[in-house]
Amino acid sequence: MNLTRIHAIFMKDYKEFSRNYAVSTMVLLPLIMALIYNQTGIESMQGYFLPVNPAFVAVTSFVQCCLIAEEKERNTLRSLMLSPATLFDILLGKSLLVFTISAITIILSVYLVGYNPANWLILGMALFLSAVFYIGLGTLCALFTKTILEASVAILPIMLIFSFGPFALQLSGKYPILQIAEWLPSAQIILLAESIEQAYTATDIMVPIITILVWSIITWFFTIVLYKKTMVD
Amino acid sequence: MTSNIAITIDSFAVEGNVISPSIEMQFEEGSIIGIYSDVAKLNFLTKQFSSNPLIHTEYRDNGFYNRLTINEYISFLKGLYSPSTEHGDLLTIFELADKKKARLHNLSSAEKQRLRLIHCFMNEKPIQVIEEPLQNLDEHSKRIVMNLLLSLKKEQKTVILLSNNMEEILFASDSVFRLEASGLQPLDVKEEETAALEKNDIIPFRFEKIPTKRNEKIILFNPPEIDYIESVEGQVSVYLSGETYPTSLTLNELEQKLTPFGFFRCHRSYIVNLQKVREIITWTRNSYSLSLHTSTETVVPLSKNKLVELKRIIGI
């Protein structure tokens, strides 16, 4: 781990990202959604998270996936791997940038949708862990994509499962199997947000946070193992 | 002080056919070595080189971050490699100083190919392997690349050029090897040894035409028709308006026959028809080429020690 290298990769990716309008305009999507939902009025907690959960996929996972896929597309990943920078430096440099972009986007969309959580600290922690999970998901996704085009296709099933998964809960009365969607990180964060608005116990807080934490650990574990395996040769 | 670096590469075979033999190489520090072979062997070789921790490999298809400017790209590489030595103004020796604010995707392909070599200046590894550094370059860019290679050499780095174009590596490198199924062969040492022996031979009768063989036919050429003659691995070929005709004569026999017709041994493995030479190209102080005026644009290497002789013949 070398801070100069991580900083160099961060700055390089920032410039690449800000000049690649096909990817960077994605940050507008949750912001516009937030504005629209704010105008139409929101009555449930599910509604406040309507722009937040897609933001995690469309911005966090998608940008991370695109940054890596584009390096593959242009054959720059190989020279990056042959440079003194380790895989860890490369992924951390990129992840830090994606984390910064997501943090700004999500704070802005929470503000724009008019959501004012009772406890910023607990929600912030859950949002942070979710960001870590979605960055890992994007990195994992990039392993199977070689171009930006492929990345935009690969992101669709992830969008379906993770952003719109919480809606499946509403059908769970009819199809009990859909109850499983409750354990998605996007559903757990809504449960957490609902409980902090009322009188809550420690379990109400710990269960969602630990669930998201477990998701992040599993994702990153697989990502790192698979990267080590494919990048060596 | 020069010291040697040794590298061993295991052989590589597909279904019993040896694609590349096992190689042991001894490289002097601060020299430019050319390796000539076919694409399959070179691909294998670069793969082997890139896994060696002492070697930096610069692939021919390495990409760029197209949205960065040259300045941003260089500062990114500086952060990435954190080089301990300052290289002064790299942009000046790359002759890209007037383009430092240009985005990389706006550069011409020759400029991109030049910029590729910047990796070799940034990293600290003692051996730099560069794949096809001169491919498809115009003369001006070739000269810049040659200067870049010499500045790498000055930094005591060993530069290995891989190419499947013999002419390009002949003028760019100090010593040239040929990678064959039998191993890594130094080029043309044998030819030079026999040159001394055969010097005093007297040929009583001069048959002026040059016999060549093609498609089981023996074709005789008048010497003035010939553009140049090349010897590759002992096989001598006559080049004539873009066509190749193998001949059984050795380069030394041909030299003796053809000198009266205004032919000149410009390189250990080349004889050129001086009547067809249009230009003497100076790449650097030590490497030269002859550009021929023929139906196709041809360039023939000219060794440094032959230049004096050539100048005497031309009268400059």
C-alpha cells in the first residue's frame, strides 16, 4: 500500500470519470428521481429510499464497474498491473473515488427527496456499509465485463435485484418465497430507517447493520479471491 | 562499469512442435539488443519476459487513458512509479513539448507510439523489453525513438527490442539475435569470419549475370537491374523491384562479382546497388540507413564502419 500511488490512481480516475459523460451523467439519475418524488409527495419510508437504492447501483456499482472495465477495454490494466502498483493500490484508489462520488450523490438525493432521518449517525453507518457492499459488487461485476458496453448491460440484473428487491416484499403475501427479499441490503436499510423513526431497541439496529456487513464481507471476499486468481495470469 | 545480467527462459512446445526453445541470455548493462523472430515466438517471449521481476515489458498494444492530457498522464505515471531519478524535461526529448495540453486521443498514432516509451523511463527495472518500437513509424518519429533508446542506454538500462522486421532492429540495436527453433542465434558472425579467408581469391573468368532460382527455374539477372541483396541465416536473396529471388552464391562471392558494377557492401548481410541509392539517412551518430529509389520504398541498413568507405566512393 502506497499513498502516492493510490493518490495518482484516484486523480487519474477522477479526470477520466469527469470527462466520460456516458458514465458521469449517471449521477444525475438519482438526483432527478429525488426531485420528482419530492414533488409527488411521499408517504412511506419505502418512498424516501426510492432514489437512494437505485443510486447505490446506478452510481456506486456502475461507476466502479465501468472504471475497471474501461481499463480492460483499452489494455491499460495490464500495464497498471506490471507497474509497482499492487492490485490493492489499484482497487483502493478506484474505490475511494467511487466512494466519494457516491457519498455526495446520496447525501444530495436524501436532501432533495426531503428525507430528514431522526438519527443521522446510525443511518450514516448503514449507508457507509452499503456503499462498501455496492463498491464490492461493482468490482465483482467488472471481473466479467470487458467493455463499458458490457458493464451497462451487466448492471441491469443487479439493478433489478438490489434496487427493486424491496418491492417484492409487497407481493410476499401472495408468494411467500419472496419473503427472502427482506434480507437484501436494500431492504434491510429501509427496515433500519423505519425503526429509527420510532422507539427502537438495540436488536432493531444491530440486525440490519450486521446483515449489510455480512453482505459486504462476502462480496469483498469473493471479489478478492477471484481477482487474485484471474489477474495473476 | 558494465556487468552482465543473465536470463533463462524455458522452452515452449505445442503438440511436440517446439515453438520456442529454452534460452539462456547474458545481457550487458547499457546496451541495445535486437531479437528478430516470428510473431508466435515473440508473443511467447514477451509473455515470459513480463513475468520476470527484473524486466519491464512494453507491449505494442498497450493502451492510453485517452481523456487525460500528456501533462496529466506524465504526472500520473510519476505518482505510479515514483521514479528516484529526475529525467529533466522528458517532453523535450519526446518532442511533445508543444502538445503537453493535448488530450491523448487527439495524438497521432506515431506520437502515441513514442509516448508509449515513457514507461521505460519511469520504471527502475534494469531491463526494458520493447515490442516493435519502430513499427509503422515515419522517418522523423523513428529518429526520435532512436534518440529515446540511446538515452535509455545512457541510463545503464539494457534495452531489448523485439521485432519481426529485420531492417528496423539492425539499425536500432548494438547486437542482433535471431530466435529460431534451434535457439537464440547471434546474427551473421559466421559471415564476417569467412570474409577474411576469401578475400584473396582470384576468379579467372567473370560471368557477369547473377543466377537465381525460383519455382525450379534458374533466372539470370543483369547486375544493374538488382536493387539490393540480403543474407538471412546464410540464405542469400536478391531483391529486384519488390520481388525476392534466392541465390546459391554467398554474399562474399556476390560482393566480388558486383563491386565493378557499382555495388557496395553496406552491411555484414547486405549488398546494395549504389546507382539506386537515393538518400543516406542518419538516425543517430552511430546508425544509418540507405533509402533506395525503387518501385517500392526500401530502406537498407548501413553499418557505421562502412560509412567511411561509402563516403570515399561517393567522394564526400
